Amino acid sequence: MTQPQLSPLANLQTIDFDKLVNKDADEVRRLVEICTNDGFLYLDLTQWNGGKLLKSLDECNNIVKDWFTKPIEEKAATVTLSDAHGYKPVGQQSGVQEGQRDGYESLRLSRDCQLARDPLPPVVQNHQSTFDALHFGSHFVLQTILSALSDATTDPKNAATSFSSSHKDDSPSRSALYFLHHPPKPAGAGRLGQNIHTDAGTLTLLFTREPGLQVLSPTTAQWEHVASRPGCAVVNVGDTLRFLSGERFRSALHRVMPITDPVTGAQPNDRYSTAYFLRAADDAVFVGNDGKETTADEWFLRKFSSFTKDRSVQRLDSVAFGGMEKTLGVVV
């Protein structure tokens, strides 16, 4: 199948992470502006720490790609504690098309379990230092971004307003590293992609080489393709940061629609991605899209419960969409 031309493309801006680490004032100002207006950006990681995070990413991806080829019975035997840790099979959530289920499986590794070393699947235990490097390196990246946003936009004299106060590293949270796999689908399979949603957490760090990620433009209200860039991750704002910032920062609606054959509708190729989700401490409190106080843990549970329902049901309370479709005035 000839690779289709992706159009329209999202015109995302790029932030240099090395400059953020060094507290470059202009880069921090741009970061705040992008998170306010778009909620989606490219993060250039090539200059930071000799590119070690990208190397550990490649190593982990090669290991997990092999793991995804295992029989479903073996993968399903993975200890699964929640939607933040364990194995998710294809079809557990709603799909990109209304009335259909999703088309991806995932291995999820919570930060709490990675730190405690239990329970971890054998594939992680056998390569613990490699997974540690990616897991904790990704956490550092997003905590650095969060700290930059907090320092630039909250009152330094009031520690309670700091975003970091809701993300203490010694507090239990749903922060987690996900490996996602969209296996090929025959024509008419009825399970494709990932549902329209905003992320439940604070910030997301996403790596992928294959097309399929789409973001709803806040200016045109059209779906736009997010192209992959060598050496770059995609970072997006989640619901928690939107709510903690008094809705200053924008959580972006997005979906995954793998490339399909234009004639048969089949998905001929595998699609892989890796994401780290920084989530607030379980007991962090904010006001959700319904105007009521909720904890980060309660919001996470409501969000993932909503993900399992059909879009016709999700529209009723807007939890899956974080209320962003109402903010943008669009129908999803």
C-alpha cells in the first residue's frame, strides 16, 4: 500500500528541553504561551544528556515489541492492578469510530510499582535498569516542564498554589509508562484506533514513529495529523493541569486513527507508541469540568470508566473529553 499524504498537518511549535533545563527565560515564556494556546508541542530531546533518554527508548521498544508477539494467554497473565498498571487487551475501550471498540493493546507500568519493584512483569524484571532509565528519565522530563510552568505562572510566596505541591515524588499517584500496540486489522474488523479524548493526568510525553495521531485544532476545529520528528517527543497538557491552572492551560482533544487501505479499509501495518503520563498525587484536589471538587484519583477512575463506554454515552457527561468539546463549541 502506498503511504498516503497526511493532510492537514498540525503546525506544532518546538521546545528545546536542554534550554528548559538551563532555565532559558525565552524558552520558558514560549512554553507557557504554547500550553495556553495549543496544549500540544514538540519537545526536542537531542541535546539533553547526550540523547540517553532516546537510546533507552529504543532499547525498551525493541524488548516490548517482542513481548507483544507472545500469545494472548501469556500477556493476559500479567498482574494487572488498574488502568495504570498491567495489560490491556484490544477492545476494552471505545474506538475511534462511534459504535466500535478500540484497536490497541498496551503494557502499563506504574511509577509506584517500578519504584517498589513489585509487581513487575518478567519482561521488565529481566531488563530492570533499561526500563528504569526510560521510566524515571521521562518522569524527570515532565516534572521539569511542570516546574517551569509553575514558576512562571503561580505565586512564589504561596507554596500551595505551586503545581509541584500536587506532584510530590513521595506521594502515591497514577503516573505510569505505557507501551501501546495497534496490530494489523483485516477489512471489516470493526476495532480500530483509540477513542477521542483528553488525557486524565497533568502532562503526557509521547514517542511514536508511525502516523495515526491526530489533534483537534483549537483554531479551526478540524482534525490535524501530528507528524513524527526524529529526536523529538510530543508533549500535551492533560485535564489535571488544565483544572489546576484555573483552565489557563489547554488540554487538547486527540485520537489515534492508524493508516488504513483506502479501498478495503484494512490496517496493514503494526503501529507502536510509547507514552509517559505524569499524574498528580492521588489525593490532589481540583475542580473538574462539572464544577465539583474531585481528587486526582477519583478523576482518573471516572475517566477510564468513561473510556469503556460508547461515545453516545460519553457525550452525556463529557468526562472522556474533559469538557473541551464544549469549550471549543464542537460536536464529537
